[in-house]
Amino acid sequence: MSQSQSTTARNSPSRVLLASLVGTTIEFFDFYIYATAAVLVFPKLFFPASDPTSATLQSLATFAIAFFARPIGSALFGHFGDRIGRKATLVAALLTMGGSTVVIGLLPTYESIGVLAPALLALCRFGQGLGLGGEWGGAVLLATENAPPGKRAWYGMFPQLGAPLGFLCSGGIFLLLSETLSDAQFFSYGWRIPFVASSVLVIFGLYVRLQITETPVFQQALDRHERVRVPMLAVLRDHPRELVLGTLVAVATFVLFYLMTVFALSWGTSALGYARPTFLMIQLFAILFFAATIPLSAKLADRYGRRFSLIWISAAIVIYGLGFGALFGGGDKGVVLALTVGLALMGLTYGPLGTILSELFPTSVRYTGSSLTFNLAGIVGASLAPYIATSLATHYGLSSVGYYLSGAALLTLVALLLTRETKDEDLAKLE
């Protein structure tokens, strides 16, 4: 394609939004089926069964591996995303994530190959994290760099919708399997179905991604010869403040989500005595509020500003954390209310997050910078959140888990107060 052709080529809004949404939905579906299996399946099949508590903690530790792989994915895919383009990099990220997920569904268990089973599981989990580390940032840029004036947060929330949609699909399929298969069938082969079936979704996602053209903002940067040789070094050298503040801005979001999903599922089906299908139903109901508040938060961010909206939402998360223990330990109604309010707050903080992180960096390093902040926040806020929360709840009670969340939200609140408002900035002119 000649330069004039590439400059004039434009993606239709529907194609852009579908491509950004479908990819993150698939990626988060893959990510969440691992999270669900890490609680329900892997402790029994991939680790020694002599100590169930130890097996669960080891399984949650493999869950954390992906969060440490994600910054590596940010650097790897971000480099090519800022050097070659958003489109090709997004395709590669989707293949990496999807391939790792399918292989998990084919792995032999501990009973078959011993300690090699958890080692291979950990390797595949690393591949999942690597792919997601490159996926999220590219999907957000695909949306925001194609957005018309005044609608960047609205466009930027479409890839964010992939999170609740992916969770609904993953939780729904595990619920269906739990209802239609016996425990013996589920642990024999049923748990493998979501992992292997994700290959169909990946093929569809690749088809959609291959239909799009490069974003106009990135093409303009290419035409002005603004590419940097090593985007990662440029981010660390020229934008350390944005990197640190962006990471802290996203910390509360990660802590909140993984307390509402992984920790809640583990604690609810063990300490609180809920049956697996029952608790999955409660979570799926609460996830609807997560999905519903994402568009609302995007509207607020476009009208009042990203920083202003997120400051008030983070303050609300601090207050929610202080009452989390009383809610979550308060019987059936308390559990439903705790998850519903928590995931509604999650949607409010998650909707504008991709937009504000992408707007902190110039085009030449935007893929790397936004991906790196998001995934470093994943290490700080999510990688060990289920593990920490389980330990806190076991030794100090559920209220301590809420205080942990409130502390994370305070960190985010301070970072937001130190961050500039980006609502009216021109993406093509950021330096």
C-alpha cells in the first residue's frame, strides 16, 4: 500500500469498535477461564492432593505468573506496535494468548506426569500473560486513535467491555458444565472444554482484526517520521512520571476486580459453604452491573473529564472497602449486595481507565507506555491479590480484606490528584 493510500484509508466506526471489543472479549475469556479453573479444578488435578489448602495456594501462585509476564508482553508487543503498527501487533498478541489457552486444555494432569504437569501449566500461564500484555493496549489504541473529537472515552470503553463479556462467557460455560456434568465427568474432561473451544473464538477474532486498517493517528506519526528506535527505553527515559502515576491510577481497579472474582469465588465455595453453581450464579448476576456501569463512566469521563470522574469513583471505593467485611460476611443478601456494589464500582473505574492511560503518552511510545502502566498495575494490584486476601481473611477476618482494598484505592486517589487532566488534549500533538 502506498503512503497516500494508507493515509486516506479509514476504518468505519462499527468495524473499529467490533475489532477492539471482540479481541479483548476473547482475551479476557481466555484469562478468566484460567482464573475459574485455578480455584475449582487445578488444585485437585495439577498439584499433590495431600494438602488441599496448600494445593489451592500453589494454584493461585500459578495464576499470578501471568501478571508478571504481562509487562514483558507490554515491552515486546509494545515495541512492534509503536514501530510497525497497531494492526499486525494485535494479531500476534491474539495468537499468543489463544494458543497458550488451547494448550492448557490439552495438558496431562499431575496423576499422569507428576511435577511436570504444574510446570507446563505455569509455562502456558506465562504465555497467556504475554499475549494479554500486548492485547489490551493495542485494542484501546485502536479505539481511541480512531475516535472523533469529544468521544475518546466512549470509544475507549468498548475494549473495556470485553472484560465483563469475557467473564460472563467464562462463568456461563463453567456454570453450564457444572449443571450438565457429574463431578467425575467435570474433573475428567469437562473442564477442558472451555480451553479447547476458545480456538473457535480466536479464529473469529483474527478474521475481524485482519479487516481493519492502521489507525490514522499512528499513520500520521509514520508520515512525520516520529518513530523511536526503542520505545521501552524512551518511556523509561522521557516519561517516568507518567509511568509511575499511570501504574498507581490503575492499582485500585485491579485489586477490586480480583477480590470480587477470584478471591470471592474461592472464599465463597470454601469458607462460606456455597455450592459452585450457586456462587457462579451470584457472580454472573453481579457482573451485569459491571457491564452496565462501563458506558455510564465513559459518558461521565467525556463530559466532566477522566481525572475528575475517577477521583470521585476512587473515593467511593475507599468507603466501600471499609464496609466490605460486614457485607460479604453478612449472609446471602450481604454477599449478593457486596458483589453487586463492588462490581458496579468496578465498571465505573474501569470504563475510562484505558482512555486516561493512553492519553498520558505521545503516539511514538503510546502502545508501550499505556500497556506497561496497565500491566505493572496488574503486578502491584492483582497478581497476588487473591493470595493476600485469602491469607488476610484466614488470619484476621474479612474486614482486613476490605481495609486492603481501601488502602489500594487511597494510592490511586493520590496518583489521580497528581495526574493532569487529558480530556481536551490532541492525541496527535502529545509530546
